[in-house]
Amino acid sequence: MRVRSPQDLVGGIALIALAALAFSQIGDLRFGTASRMGPGYFPTVLAALTGLVGLVLAVRSLVLDGHGLESLNLRHGLPLLGAILVFGLTIRPLGLVLASGLLFLVSAFASPELKWRETLVASVVLIGLAVLLFVVLLDLPFPVWPRM
Amino acid sequence: MDSVFSNLALGFSAAGTPTNLALCFIGALVGTLIGVLPGLGPIATIAILLPITFSLDPLGALIMLAGIYYGAQYGGSTTAILVNMPGETSSVVTTLDGHQMARQGRAGPALAIAALGSFFAGTVATFLVALFGPILASFAQNFGPPEYFALMLTGLIGAIVLASGSVLKAVAMVIVGLLLGCVGSDIETGEQRLTLGIAQIAEGINFTTLAVGLFGVAEILRNLEKTQDRTILGAKITGLMPTWADIKQSIMPVLRGTGIGSVLGILPGNGAVLAPYASYTLEKKISRTPQRFGKGAIEGVAGPESANNAGAQTSFIPLLTLGIPPNAVMAMMVGAMTIQGIVPGPAVMTENPTLFWGMIASMWIGNLMLVIINLPLVGVWVRLLKVPYRILFPAILMFCCIGVYSINSSGIEVMLVALFGAVGYFLVKHGFEPAPLLLAFVLGPLMEENLRRSFLIARGDPMIFVNRPLSAFLLLVAVGLLILVLLPAIRKRREEVFHEEE
């Protein structure tokens, strides 16, 4: 047996996995009856449909020709997602200025061509702008500096 | 008719206060600024800028968002013409002749006719919204839960039909969107559903977080992997104003485009997406010189741009009168309204006429602002396009993070953006289009509520959907759409249409 559409196969498997995850979470939510639908009714039906579509997609990928897999861009992807995670982790203890600085630092590794001096200047200017916009002008309750 | 004018007068006095004018101006300006950035379409732009409207009053926030929306759309056309890079599907058509005009040194007239045509279309469409809004809203008073459910189902099926790529994958996106909409506490019992024990999503997945991740972050990732071969026109743009001949050639296409766009925009399931294609095809077909199309015919810019804007505007009608967003951008508007404590629907017009009419008036003001802002600022946008992406993307990323953090002051919420960003990237890489997911995510809770109510009324008898004429009619439309998309002939045609996009 040959996989004719690797893209669809991976997509289908992902959908089946999502359905499985949803089912594991539904647990003991009451399903109810059609006339009195319980909290579990809609999610159960949808999770079942997700799994079904995933299954059809996966089976179809063995029959119908389709697209191959495109390579995932981890070289840019990991630093980019890492930068977001770092911001999320550090914004509370370190405040806006330092968390944004770290975001720039980590995301610099996702850059197509890295120029440290330029990155430094750009980040100082942009962090200044962000503080001006969100803290001074919009008056949002942000921690700007680390809390001692 | 009189009441339309008195209502519009009410709207203009509400939207015309200095503060609201300023908000509309800033919205249009910032919307264009972000929308001009390569690869960022209206959905991503609104997602990124949504948080800055949180601290405003409801009318101010919606006015600013409308400004951002029109700005983002116009920014998309600008990049389509200047860099041959459409910010969104609806400006793909503009690249065909717009960019060719730019290559011939006629970028100025192309941009000007796009702006003026859009303004004209926007003016007509605003009037249509004012005219038909109240009629539709009073009609919607008779809607019961079965009708609402049937209408939303039809809308989602419409979104599947109009999504590009595999139909099955579009179906999958809608189902996954509905499933994600279930996350959080149950509307009746308050029980936790599918939360994986994460406290931050106990009240449901935050709409902004999902949208910023799926569209903003995923978009940056996709841009980073494209090699940077943006051919920005080095030559200075001279002669912004179109000549008389240009204008004469454009008048009829603008009128026809406005008509097409206005009609398609009202349809449930994102008919507005089709508007520019329909207009372009029509202009090419009736032109006496069809061979000029694709080589810089101004009609090929004027028609589709007008159609696009008219459709964008009239797609507010289902949202404002029925509370049902017809596409992903309108789904964002629902998110924004909900955050402001407004439940979109027919009641908004009667309970909060200032807000309703103020928003309609602001649509027109927003369009006017764009003409005023964009034409003189074209030079600035061109220079912005020259800023290297390695500087732009961390800035966009920072604004995404700060924006999402400002919703709940929650760092976990920011980390969820990374998760949804990865998901969005995965989807695009595997041929899934995320827009139907976002629409279904917003409609999900509404659909569940109306389905539950319908079954409660009917004691579990599904015949209720068929026995009520209006819901039966809507379901018939949905079934018709489904059959249509599965017919081999249409299917082939559909693939061709979307293939041209790429």
C-alpha cells in the first residue's frame, strides 16, 4: 500500500488525535436526550464528527493522489514561538521593558539575516514606543519594570 | 425613506464628535499602516489591533475597528498594486492589472482609482445598509431558535463552499471550529467542558488569542520562510491623479462593481470574497478590448476594488441585523462587540440606536478618511514597504504579545498564542484554510444554544426544522449549496477559480 497524499494522511491523523483528546475530556459530562440536551451532547457529536472526517481524510489519502508534505520551517519557527513563550513567562516578574527585550533577543534568531547592532537600536526604539502607547497613552495596567 | 435620513443624521451626530472622528482617523491610519505590511491581511491586522480598542467606550471602539478594517483592506490593495503581494484573497484580482499599471509607471492612477472607486462603492453600500438594515431587523424579530440555527448552518455551509482547496478539509475546519467553541463552561449547567484543566480557558478560549495566533503569528512564520524577493518599484510615483480618459473608462466598471459587491456581500457564508472575481470576469467579458486585461487595464482595477469595498460594507448587514457574522472579519467584530458587552442582533438597533447608526455613519466617514489619508501618504507607504522584514516581524510579534496580555493581564494567555500560532502554521502547511474555523468558533456557542432551544420546543423532534417554512427554506438552500459544490462540473470550475489565485 502506498500513501498517495502524505499531506492528507497527516491532516487526517491530526484530526483523529484531536477527536481522541476531546473524547478523553468529555468524560462524565451528561449527554442527555435530544429534547433535553446535556452539556456533553454537542461536544460528543462534534468530537465524533472530527474523528470521522479525519478517518475519511486518512483513508482517502491512500486512494487519491494529493500533495506531498511541505517541510516545516523549524529554523524560524522555534525561535519565533520561543520568543512568545518567553514573553508570556517573564512579563509578570520582569515587566514590559525587560520581557519585550527578551522577546527581541529570542526572535532575533528567527531573523533571515542577523544584524545585532540594528536589532538593538530597533528594539530600544520599539520598546519605547510600546511603553508610550500602552502605558502612557492607553493607560493600561502594565508592570513596566520588575517588581522588587 | 425619511426615517432613513433622520436615522443617518442621528448616526452622523454620534460619529461626528471630535473624539470619534479622531478614533476613526487613527483606526484608518493604523489599519493601513499594518495592512500595508506584506502578507498581513485584514483578519491578522484586526486581530493584532483589537486589544488597543479595549479601553474605549463601545461606540468609539467599534468606530475605530471599522476604521482599522477599511484601512487594512486599503493597505492590502496598496501592496497588491505596488509590490504584487496581495494582503488577502480579495485583493488578488487587483494584482493582475494594478501591478501591471504600476510597472508602466502608472501606480499613481491605479492607487487613486482604487481609492475613489472604493469610496464611491462605500458610499452606496453605506446607504444600502441604512436602508435594508431596519427592514431585515424587523423581519428578524420573527426568527425563533430553529430559524437562527438554520441560518447559521447555511452560513457555515456557504463558508465551506467558498473556502479554497479541498471541500473535506473545509468541513473539517468548520467542525473543529465548532468543537473549540464548546470549550469553557456550559451555558446551562456551568460545568467545565474540554478545558484540559487550564484555568485561563475555563470561560472559553479567548477569541483574540485564537485569532492572533491563527492569523497573526502563523502569517509571520509563513512570511519568514518565503525568500525575500519583493520587487519594490524603485521609480518615484509621479502623477497621482488619473487622467480624464482613465476616469471615463472607470465609471461604468465602478458602478457595476458596486452593484455586484453589494448583492454578494449580503449573502451568508462570505459572498463578499467572490465579488472582485465576479466583477473582473464581467469587465473582461463585456470589454471591447479584453486583450488589454492583465496588461494594465484600469477597468480591471476599478471594478474589482469597488466590488470588494461594497461587499465588505454590505457584509455588515447580516451582522448588525441578525447578529450572525457572514465571514471571519465580521466574526472578529462579534468578538469585539461581545468584549464591549454588546450582544449583536436585531435588538441593538432598537435598544441602542445611537450605537447602531453611529457605526453605520462611521463606515462612510472611514471611507472618506481613507481617501484623505491614503492618497497624500502613498509615498510613506512605499517607504514602509522598504523596511526590511527582519525589523518588522519582531515589532509585529511584540504588539501581538502586548495586545493579548492586555486582555486579562495573563501571561498564560500569551503562551496560548504560541500554541495557536503553531496550530495555524500546521493548518496552512497541510492545506487547511483557517478562516472557516474562526467563523465556526464564533458561531458555535450560538448554534448550540439555538439547537438546544429548538429541541426543547419540539420535545426532541427534528421535524421542527422542516415544519417551519423559513427554516425549511434556509436548510434547502444549505442542501442546495452542498449538492452544488459536490457536482463534478462545479467542482472542477471551483478548483479552477481558486487555482487562478495562486
